[in-house]
Amino acid sequence: MYDMVNIFEVFLPQLLRYPNPTDPLNGEAAALMMRDAKSYEAKVKEYVAKYATKENVDDAGNDTDDSDEMSSVGSLDDDEDDEPAGTMDEV
């Protein structure tokens, strides 16, 4: 039931269509939604135009600046010890 297709085609669209400002992930957006619905809708339209248009999404995929990428385990220094922290016998 909770495969990726279901999440992207059902679950996320429902969350976007029917936001719950009483239990928000973004407190600022929830406060604006509860205080001034028209301003909230204008802000959502602004963000969609700025970040969610096809042109902007395509441009974001072409960024080659590696400074914005998150660090990964592969970027750790090579001179660190590769020995485990402990053994399973200790657990």
C-alpha cells in the first residue's frame, strides 16, 4: 500500500491540497494560513512560480556547483582508522 507510486500519486497531493495548519511542519506558513488566507495563497503561488515551474526544475538539475551538496561518508579523510568501534560480543 505504501509503495513510492502511492506516495507520489495519492499521499503527497492530498497533503498539498488539504494542509493541516494545526499540526504544521512549517510553522510560519501555518500561522500565515490561519491569520490571512489570501496572503497565504499569494505566497504559495509566488513559491510555485519561483521554484516549481518546469524551467526552474530543469535548471536546478543542471547545477554543477558542488558546494551546495550535502557531505557524504565517502568524503571522509582517508587517513582515519577503518577499524570497527567494537564487536558484537560486547553487546
